[in-house]
Amino acid sequence: MARSVRRRANIMGAFISLAVLAATAAPAQDAKTPDYAAIVAAPDRADTDRQADQRRQPAKMLAFAGVQTGMKILDMEASAGYSTELLARTVGPAGTVYAQDSAAVIERFVKDKFDIRAQKPAMKNVVHVIRDFDDPIPPDVSGLDMITFFFAYHDITYMQVDRAVMNKKMFAALKPGGFLIIADHSAKPGDGTNVAKTLHRIEESTLRQEIEAAGFKLVAEGDFLRHPEDPREAAVFRPQVPTDEFVLKYQKPL
């Protein structure tokens, strides 16, 4: 009888131990997936950024990209740092965001906007990388989890940049299985890069061809910034209807 009681007690103890392990293990598996909506709603974000949120839909963008805590990310053409800050908040102190811009872009457009933003506590894990677009990654940086290129690839097309070289450098900097998230303003079929400087748009098929030529494989398309009612004939942010924008998720093959 005593042995039977002890046996049942041991079995119950084993079940309790397994239950405790399961309860503690479950949060750890989800720990790298942040609460994107909470990050966007952080009370210390600037009012100007909140206004941009209405168009940019950052919670959906972060979720589509799959940004995780602890990631190492390169943000191409960071400009004033709107996306850089969101990425920094998302990867957290254990992660790193490299914010890339060329010296020419900083001088002509960014000025001190990024430097002012960089003083915020949320930007402590950000490294400002001032390098040309066709050589955007510091030599000591490799094995990136992700590269983001938001609404700026069209700008590169009218600069003196070898885009094929740039794309190959991005490909090489990613770890196998790493992702490139790229979004831009959509031009009409047949426009290619011809309206990049005037309308700040690029034909999606043209961008795809250039990115895929570097070895990237398309794995997902986001439709949350699509506006099919946009005739794509006016400069961005000036038409009567919202600008049609495409969002693509590429991966470096394993």
C-alpha cells in the first residue's frame, strides 16, 4: 500500500514538473515576437512620427517583416530615422540597427535631423553608418538578420550608384535565410525608373528584376499599403487619392 502511494506521488510529481516546464517554456518560445502595436503606441514617440504612422502603417510593416527581439538589422537610406527608431525599439537592447546614409544625402536632405533623433534613449542600440550606397556595409559587419529599404530605392536610380553592386553587397551581408524587406511608391507599367526623380515612383517589376538578379528570392508580398484607385500619374503625396505602394519580402536562400 505504501509503495502504491509513493508510486502515485512520484507520478503526480512528474506530471507537475512537466506542467511547470511547459508553462515556463511557452513564453520563451514567443519572447522574440514583440507587441508591434504597443511599440507603435509608445508614449515617448514624436507627434510627427505619429502623423506619419497614418500613411506608413508601421505595426503592419513590422509584423510583415517579422522583426524579432535581438535581431541585427541594416536600415538602408535611414534619412531622418523614422523607421530606424521603430526597428530599434523592436529589436530591443539585445539587438542592433545600422542606419545607413550617404554623406551626400545627409548634406542635402537630412542635415541634423538624424542626429537629433539619435539622442533619444530608444536609439541607444543604433549605429549610424555613413557610407556610399554601392558600398553600404562596414567591413566588420556581416551575418545580418534583415535589411530594410523603405521608400527610397527609387531615389538611388537617379544617383551615381551601381545598383547591381549595391544589391550584391546587401545579399552578401545577410546571413543565409536572412531577409530583405523593400517597399516603394508604385509607378505605372512601362514607366520603369523614368519617373523616379519627377514623381518619386518606380515600376514594381523593374525593382523586382534588379533585386532578384542579386540572388534574392521573393517569399511574400504585402498589400496593406496598396491603393488601386491611385492612377500613379502624380508625384507621391500630392494626388487626390492615397499613393499606391508595394511591399516585398525577399530572402537569401539557405
